[in-house]
Amino acid sequence: MATKLLIDAIRDTLFAEMRADDRIIVLGEDVGARGGVFRVTAGMIDEFGEERVIDTPLAESSIVGVAIGAAVHGLLPIAEIQFLDFIHPAMDQIMNEAAKIRYRSAGDFGCPLVIRAPYGGGVHGALYHSQSIEAIFTREPGLKVVAPVNPADAAGLLRSAIYDPDPVLFLEHKKAYRLIRDEVPENGHTVPIGKAKVVKEGSDVTIISYGMMLHESLAAAEALEAKGGSSVEVIDLRTLRPLDTETILASVSKTGKVVIVYEANKVGGVGAEVAALIAEEAFPYLDGPVMRVAAPEVPAIPFSPPLERAFLPNAETIGAALERLAAF
Amino acid sequence: MTHHDPGGVGTEARATAPTGLSDADLVRMYEFMALARALDERMWLLNRAGQAPFVISCQGHEAAQIGAAFALQPSKDVLVPYYRDLAMVLYFGVTPRDIMLSLLARRGDPASQGRQMPGHFGSRRHNILTTSSPVATQVLHATGVALAAKYRREDTVAWTCVGEGGTSEGDFHEALNFASIHRLPVVFFVENNGYAISVPQRKQMAIENVAARAAGYNMPGVTVDGTDPVAVYAAATEAVERARRGEGPSLIEAKVYRFTAHSSDDDDRTYRDPQELEAQRVRDPVARFRATLLEQGVLSEEQDAAIRSRITAQINDATEFAEQAPYPDPSELTLHVYGS
Ligand SMILES: Cc1ncc(C[n+]2csc(CCOP(=O)(O)OP(=O)(O)O)c2C)c(N)n1
Ligand SMILES: [Mg+2]
């Protein structure tokens, strides 16, 4: 098995599926000669041509809206939004159209569309190149939202997303692109949408996370265990909608303590839903409060390094939460 | 249509009538352009030295911006810029020190106290609206500023800038439509450098001139050679006067060229033939204007040398000033979320 960076796992999967299925087209800003601003689609236009790799005008509503039209008419479009921060002009198309087409037509139409978007902070991207606004989408029935950070998971989930009958928002952490490397199976492996993964087993406390915060969580868990503290179980949600309630509840019932870690604003984030789920379904097993470590209630991540650092949770702030929880 | 050719336009749009610019004005125009260029070059130096994580440039746009700026009155007109408008904001009163504080994300950066990336201008004191990254959102704000100015019976013109790429967004079209219906005192200034990052104009729109978009909204649309500040000044003055007379908005397209990569995060060699860039060098607006002024005897070599050393001193001062400025304190993170 080859080891790959996250970005290469995504790119290789796109290439493999485009070779295998000519219904797939890619459209977005700078996806052609430039190969995308992060280079995920590098080389694609040379192999597949301008008909399948479309450099769009700078207009996100058209990227998603046209992709919807193509999806309902036999193609499997993969739309790229250059940064998740710039998805807003397409919101009507995503929320009122893609997410509702199946329901409003009582199943007569489906919308097999993938929207890829880099998200996340820690890259000096400032207010508008760092946002983690996934929770806007996870509240939307009709949409699926995945956020893999492990390269094999990204490859497997991308393949599932492409052939899923419904619209999938595929979130790629831009800091992880060239930072996270792991083994990736060849031969068309898939990872089912809606399945979380226990990435580290433990018995005293559960951390539930995703994206780059998964890696901060793992670091916090290892630091705590190295000090002889609690044994920590770490779960990567991978899919943010639908949530894998089974894996979440099984772990929390075992450990009785949980910290949910995410880099989006705390209020109304994915962690709020996970916490509510645990409170409703696992209350008898809890030995302490359901805790969240997330970003403060400021609108976005500032540019200046000290402010960016102060915004993002990290292994230390997660560790502090683990220690507070250990006291219960 | 192939790649747009700024050299192919503007002969008819070039100022023929007296522009009302004195020789001193022309020299002042040149000094602003040269300052913007030199400041921009310094920002790249700092980027390469690892001191500035991000740079976005005005190189190639200076003549368009300064020609436009001279048609405005910074004391009462409102500028709604985009990230390339370094030369324009300098004319409106932003200083090289301000720019360097923003570049290095230091406390005291008047645009955002280090919160925004460099190039995201804004200063109430200077009548420059705060700006974001999502392209073309500002075009609607300028329209709203004009709506309020008209309502308040002010003699204010709103001037907004956007790249040709941004004219594909719905917000751009909605702004033009709204402004034209209400005959608002706003000028839409498109700095057309032929690229939206890597995407050439022919993949962005099926028209040769962005100015053609004006017709769909029943407002004047002109294309000018954006490497000639005097031509831009003439077109801008006409649009501003029209707005002040209450006759409504105008669209001006200035054809320019982008002499740098899109930003310091870009590598333009992946999509732009270096020969194309080299061929455009003859149209470098700063070098050309300098040559014109020298040739016309408006500027002397000695004057030019004095201007250049003044600029270098200003930029050295600004760089040192910003390097010594502190970063914001982490406690400032939560300030200014709400006003009360
Ligand atoms: C809504 C939105 N989508 C995408 C981007 C990313 N982006 C930043 S600048 C740019 C290209 C802009 O091109 P143009 O408007 O021609 O201006 P130029 O940079 O050429 O001056 C893109 C795609 C953005 N900032 N906002
Ligand atoms: Mg452009």
C-alpha cells in the first residue's frame, strides 16, 4: 500500500474515477491550467480536456447551479468552491435546490452532486480564507456533509460521494492537505458515508473530533497518557451529516465522559448537535458534563499570528478540558 | 477573441480635450504611481524574506488607479476599493506606515488592527469603506452609499473598484441594475487585467469589453487604456460629473495588465506564458508615464531623482516603523464583535 498526502489521495481518486466514468465532470474557478489554487486538479485538464474540466466564470451560484442541472440530466458533476468562505453566493442553489430536489419532487428527481471545498484555519488565511462553517450545512436534511482528514478516508469517502445519489458537501482541511500522510489502499476502496472511526481506543474519556482538531486531540490524549492520566478514546467523525450515532453512543456508554473538539465557533456547531445527542441518548452513562472545546464567539479567524493562535483550540486547551473532566 | 490587448484600445478614448491637469498635477500623479510601485515592490521583498506571509499587488494598475483618484475628492467622495487599490488608497490619505502595519499584521494597522489580510483596505477617517475578500460584494455597498448620499442630499460620489473577474458575480449585476433604476451617484470602475487568478478573460465572458455590460442597465460604459493616467482621469471626470449632476451611474473599464502573480500564494508560470508578461513590459504604466513626462519636459531627471529618494526614505521609514510595532495582544481577539 502506498502512503500518500491527503491532497494526493484526493487528486488520485478524482483521476481514477474520471478515467473510469465519463459522466464525471469537474467545474470551478481555476481548476484548469492552474489545477486549482491548492493544485488538487493539477494535470486534469491535460488528460481530460476542457469539456470535462471547466474553468468557470468567477460566480459560485453558477458553479453549483449549473452542476445541479448537469446532475439531473445524467452527469456526475464535481463542483469545486475555491474556499468554503466563498460558498455563500451559491447558498440558494445548495440549500433550496440541491438539498430539496428529491424531497420536493417526491423522489422523481435526484441530485448526484459533489461540492468540494477547502476549509479550516491555521494557514494565515485570515477572516475569509480560514472559515469552518460546516454547521450551516449539517443542519440541512437532504445534504450529506463529510470532512475526512485521513488520506485513506478521503479517498474512500470521495468515491462514495461521487456515486451517492444525493448531494454531498466534501470538506477538505487545507492545512491537512500537505501535512497529513498515511497509507491509502488502491483498487477503488470506499468508505461509507455516515460512519465514524475510532482512531484510538481508550477507557476513561472519549474525544470526538474531526479535521485538524482530530490531530490536536490525539496529541492531547497522548500527552495526558504520557503523564499517567486517563486512558483516552478518540473518534474521528469523518461524516458530519448523517452522524454515526451508534459509534458515538457506544464509546460514551463505555467511558462515561466526553469532550467534543472542533475549530468552528462553539455555539451551534457540530459539537452542539453531538452534545445534544449524547444528552438525550446516553444520559444514564454520563459521569461528568458533556464538554466542548471549540472556537470563541468571534466572527472569523484574524490574520495576525497571536490572534490566530488565540482563536484555534490546540492540544493544550484540549488537555485542560480533559483534566477538568477527570475531576468528575 | 484572444487575450485582451490593452494596447489595442484607448486611442479614441485617450484624452484629446484639455484635461485641466496642470504640470504640477501630472508630476504629483507620477509620484503617487511611483510610490505605490515602490511600496508594492518592498512588500514582495519582505515576503521573500519570510517577514510578510501574504502580498497582493497593484503592479500594472497604478495609472488606472491614480487617473481615477484624481477625479475624486477624498474629503467628500467615498471610495469602495478592492484588494489591488494600493495607489488609490494612498491618494485618499492612507500612509506607507499604515500599509506596512497591515502587511506585517501589527497593532495600529488602521484597516483592521491586524485582523485582515494585507490589501483589505478600509478607513472611515479617509472615506474608504472597509472591505472583505469575497469579490464583488463591495459593488453593492457602493450602490447603497450612493443611495444614502442621494437621500441625504450630499454632493458625494461613491466610487467602487472591481476586477473584471468580479463582474461575473451576481452582486455586480444586481448593483448596476439597482443603481441605474435609481440614478445613483456611483461609478463602477473595472480594472480589467485579463485574468481572474489563472482564468483568462475568454473563459470568463463572451465579450471583448466589460464596458459592454453597461448597455444592459442603460448606463454609459466606456473602455479606457488603463496604462494612461490622463485618459483614465478624463473618463473618470466625466463619470463623476455626471454622477454629481444627478444623472446616475457609469461604468468605466480600464484595461491594465497584472505584472505579478495573482498573489504571493500563486505561481503564474503554471498558466501564463512568461513571454506574454515580458511583451507587456513595454506598457508598464509607471515607466511609460515617467518617459512621457520627461519627453514633454514636465519632469526633469533631477526632479525624478528627488522624487525617488523621497519615496525610498518614506518606505524605509514605514518598514522600520512597522517592524518595531507590537503584534496585537491575544486579549484583543474578542473585541468589536458587537457595538453595545
Ligand atoms: C466570492 C469569491 N470567490 C472566489 C474568490 C477567490 N478569488 C480571489 S481573487 C479572485 C480572482 C479575481 O479576479 P478579478 O476580479 O479579475 O481581479 P484581479 O485579481 O484580476 O484584479 C478569486 C477567484 C473570492 N475572493 N471571492
Ligand atoms: Mg482580473
